[in-house]
Amino acid sequence: MIRKSGGRFSEEIMLKHDMRTASKHLARLLCATVAIILAVAVLNYVVDPLQLFRPARLFPAMYSPDSRMQDAGLIRSQEFDTAFMGTSLAIHFRQSEIDKALGVRSLKLSMTGATSKEQRFVLAAALERRPKRVLWQMDDWIFRNAPDVDSEAYFPADLYRRNARGIASYLFSGAMGRESLMVVARTIPPLRLTVARLASGVVFKFPIAEIDDLNALQPDFDIAGSYNAKAALSSFRRITDPARSGEIAAGYDYNAMVAAFERDAIGLIERHPDVTFDIYFTPYSILQFVAMRDASPSTLKVSYDFTAYAFPRLTKFPNVRLHDFREVKAITHDLDNYADVIHHSPVIDLKVLQMLGMRKYLVDPMAPLASLERLKAQVEAYRLER
């Protein structure tokens, strides 16, 4: 019995020793984890790859093509008097081109596939910096029914709000810590070439060194090979295929579009009477409207009805200049300008800026539907050559 008791006693001592050892290891692990997390937070704060706290000073600025994330930093770090908003139809503009054509200091905030909810949210953040002007590319599709920004998995709304959750998600992000290390590594000569290769291979989120190159096509991009009549006609045939008849009508709900327009466009304009809003409806190719005419007449009617509602509303505001480039036949009927039925080439980007600078195709507040009637006549008369 004594031996058994002694055995149990020894076992208890060993168990307690093991528990103390495990506790020490756990405590060390927790301390190491906390230290690593804090080190990541300090690194992200010092480097600040998104430039959310300050413009880049200690390390060279780097930029991400992810506009929804990058815009939050651009708004805080850049000096600008004009905010430029749009979708993929305005994503390839260069800020230097906007500045030269319009005599402004611009900040490009365009986001591919952006809804009016996203655009209003980002513009509201930009307007806190008190720019004098908003240049806003619009089309029917942005006013489709869409979830709130907080419900979108890829939209970091809290970074724009700069609230505790947004700041914490930024500072304590391991992925952002990796970006910070990349920014630091680029300043070390022996590592610079290696890091540049990794960045070009889409390993990092911040591969762009010049803000003017942000989401802009490179000088060696084959414009003629991407934007041509063959590509536009191929797109036209695809969207008018009866098997895809539902695609062309997607998002065209008149009541939803009007509600979004009132909330996101009119609401923002009304809250900022001291800001000039230069709004333009982008020059879709004529094939976009012809496709609706031939494959979905009800969708074309929704498009026309929405214009008939929106244009008189916009032209009532003294701080709004509205341009309708959908009627510019020299652009919209030249199919070599397009990669599909809506996306025009960078050559047309420059023409759009030129027309904005010259205030061409302004919608007359006394006749706000005149351009719509001219567009209707073009669509009705257009016949696709076989």
C-alpha cells in the first residue's frame, strides 16, 4: 500500500510539473504571438502602404490596382481639387491627361463595375476634403439594384470611415504586413530587382510605383488589336443571341433605377451645392442600343424612360453641367473605337476630355430631352451592314 501511495504521489508531482511546463510554454507562445501581432501593427503603421494615415515619406509610394481598397488611401494622401468617378468605362484615364485637358488637379477614383451606391460612398469621403469639382461618368447600369457597401465582401467600407474596426483590420493585417515588407525591401538595392519581379508576377497587391499608371494601359498595349469593329460585332452577336436574351435586360428595372438615382446622385448633389458636378453619359457604341432594340425592346424603353426622368432632374441644379455623349455619331458609329458594345478605347478617353473641356454636347436645361430624341432617331435609323 505504501508503494502504491508513493507511486500516486510521484505521478501527481510529475503531472503538476508537466502542467507547469505546459503553462510556461503556452504563456511564451501567447507572448510571442502578441509580440508578432504588435510588430505587424507597428510595421504597417510606420510603412503605411495604403497611405491611410499620411502621404508616403519614409518609403516610396506604391499603389494597388484594387480601386475599392486603394481609393481609401488616395483620398487621404493626395492633394486634389477635382474628384473623377466612373466605372470600367473611365478606369483607363490618366490623371495627367485629365489635369492637362481641364486645367485641374484631379484624383481618379473610378472602380470597375461600380454601382451608384459604391460611387456615392467613395465620393462622399472624397468631398470631405472639399474639392471644388466632381467629374462623374454615368450610365444606366450603375443605378441597378445593389447591396449596401457594408454587405459587399470586397468593399472595405470601414477603411473610408476610419473607424476602430477599419483601422484595426488595416494595422493588424498579416497580408498588409507582407505588403509593408515589400515596400521596405524595394528600398534595399540588392533586393530591388527581385521584389520588382515578384510584384509584376501579381504576388503583391501594391505593384505600381507611379500614380499616373494606376489602372492605365501601358504604352505598349495593343490598342488596335483590342479595340476594333470585329470585337464590337462579336460582342453584339453574343448579347443578341436568343440563348442569352436575359443578359441584356439584367439590372434594367425602372423603379429601382430611379430610386438609386435619387438616393445616390441627386442626394449627393443636393448636399454639396458649392461643388460643381460635371456629369457625362458615356458614349456607348450604337450597337448597345441596337442590341436592345432588336433583342429586348422593353429594355430599350426602360433606358429611354430613365433618361427622360434623370435629365430634367439633373439640369435643374445650377451646380450641374450635364453632357450627353451617347449622340456623338462620329464616335459611337465608328466600331473600331470599341472592344465590345460599350467599352471605348483610350483614344476616345482623350476625345471625351477634349469635349468636356470645350463644354460640347451640353444638355440644355430648357430642352433637356433634345439629345435623347436625337439618340432615338439614330437608333431607329441604324441598320447593321452584313
